[in-house]
Amino acid sequence: MRAFRLPTRVVLEAGCLSRLGEALAFCARKAHRVLLVSDPGLADTPWPKKAAALLRSAGIAAVESSDVEPNPRAATVEALSELARQHEVGAVVGLGGGSVLDAAKAAAMLAVNGGRIEDYEGAGKFTEGPLPFVAVPSTCGTGSEVTWVSVISVEERRAKISVKGDGMFPDVALVDADLLSTMPPHLVAWTGVDALTHALEALTVKLANPASDALAARAVALITTFLPRAVAGIASDAESRQAMARASTLAGMAFGNADVGAVHCLSETLGGLYDVPHGLANAVLLEPVLRSHGSSVEAPLAQLARQLGWSPLEAPDDTAAQAALARVQDLVRELAIPDFSSLGVSAEDFPEVARRAVANGSNPSNPRPMGEAEYLKVLQSL
């Protein structure tokens, strides 16, 4: 069924971190103690201390942790959930990039339901509603602040798993563009193309719908216009910060209601096997994977190209779609995204990568059937 849902209350404005107390009053009125999970990459920024101070001023004690690694591990989520239980917190706040938001979101669920995070692999496996969760993204790519899924690494399996459920939508998302001002340029580039991947895959998968299409197209327009500026000077360019913060959230709304496809099937596999940063993997794979879909994605890409002025209105679909792919390729080159060889993936592992990509829960959403042979062909072309 193609249905659009977004139970998250979203605040999209610079400076809205200051509304953290208000957000908790909305979703967790009786909470006097919360688990504040912050990104270790923010340690030298003012944001974690500001968040803790805002909580104190609202009469809420903070149990703080920044023990979250990129591609967050199952053991990390389980430790956070145990911390939440030990301190009997009434809510969880995630402040950081996608890894922190996914880990904190999953911990909010696990703290109530118990067990191991692997017990909840897939969709709708938990029975009790998670602790109230407020998401405060500090990067411009994840979209996790408006989705129902956490992606978690299981070291023993060298794999990533998805834990999904309607109850895992954050209760409130505070999308404060000011938090992007401390991002390093390479992270702006990687996460920005991650958001672009979310938008373009949402446009081209089988479950695309009019609402997700509109959100995705707007996200693509913002990213292709403002991402180079943001990479060049996000600290001083408030307009590009605001545009990228909005684009990331809009793209998250889009793929959260349509799904992603082969780019993510591959990038999540590579993240599990090689611990490749998720945004970088998506940035490397986006254009070649979209191109490999051929005529299956011509219509949506052609419509996008015409809508954004990349192609004449009278151009046939194949020509207009090629213009869209060329625009993506030019952007990736402009941002100096590394090529596939830089990821350190051994060709000997290609069959296993292909096998795992086929098993990914998003594989059925692809615009064309993608079996092991199709994934191998993509990998061998990189």
C-alpha cells in the first residue's frame, strides 16, 4: 500500500536547539531525567554542553553518553539501553549525525522491550512503544530524524541490520541549521551526497508516490544548488546551511515513505564488511548504480531533469534522463568524491557483496529486478 506517514513533529529553523525543553514537554511531560546521546565528533563544539544546559534549565537531569562509533554497533545500542534502564530515564535525546541518531533511536526502543537488538531485526518485531525520543541532527545527510528505522552493525556477522517499526519515528525533530556550522568540508560533501542518494532513490523505487516525489524533487533542487557552497564555507554561509538542513530532512521524509534501492543495498553491505562510512559509500555508488538501471529509471529522472531545468521540456525521456545523470556525475566530481578503488573492497569479495545486497530488505523496492548477477555486473564496472 502506498501511504504517506510522518508522526514526527518537525521544527525546521536556525536556533531551534533552544526549544529542547519545549520538545520534551510535548512528548515526555513527566520525564525528569533523560539520556542525552551526543556525537563524539561534537566534543570540541558548543552543542553538547548547550543541550545539557537547556535540559537543566527545564528542570531535567541529563545522563550523558558520547560512546557511539560510526556505523553504530549492536553492543553500543545495548549498552545505551542498559544505561537508560539503570537511570530510569523518561526519554532519550540524540544529538549528532546518523550514527548517533540511529543508535539512540534503537536504544529508546530496546530500553523498554529488552533483549538484544538482533532480536528486533526487520519490521515491527517489538511489542512495547519506545521511550519518547527527540532527534537533533548535526549533519546534513542522514534523514534519521524523520524515519522509522535504525541501521545497526553486528560485528560478529560483519553485517548491518535494519530495525524498523512505526513506533520508532522520533517524537520530535529539532532541525537546527546552526549545528552544521562546525562540520568539516569532507563530511559536508559525504553527507550531502547521502541526502541526494536518499532523494534520487526515493524518486526511482517502486514505492515512489506523489508525496514522496514532491519532497524528493525539492531536496534534489536544494542539494544540487547549495551543496558546493556548503562544502566551500558552511561555517559562514547561513543560507547554504539552512538549505542543506532542509534538504536532508525532506529527503528523509521522501525515502521514509518510499524506500531506497540498490545504492543502499550495496553501501550497507560494504559498511558491514569493511566499515566504510555510509555517506561516502553512497556518494561513490550513486551515479554508476543509477546509470545501471537504464530504462527502468528514465521516466522519473527525465521528469526531474525537466522540472529542474537540466533538460528542455520537449526532450525525449532518454535524453532528459541522461541530463539528470550527467548533473549528478558533475556534482560528484566537483565535490572530489573518491572513486570506488579508495574503499579498499577486494574483487574476491564481490560475490559475497552481491549475495548480501540481494538479501537486503530494500532490494525488492528496486526499479528493476536485482539478483546477484546484476549486482556483480555493477561492482565489476566500478
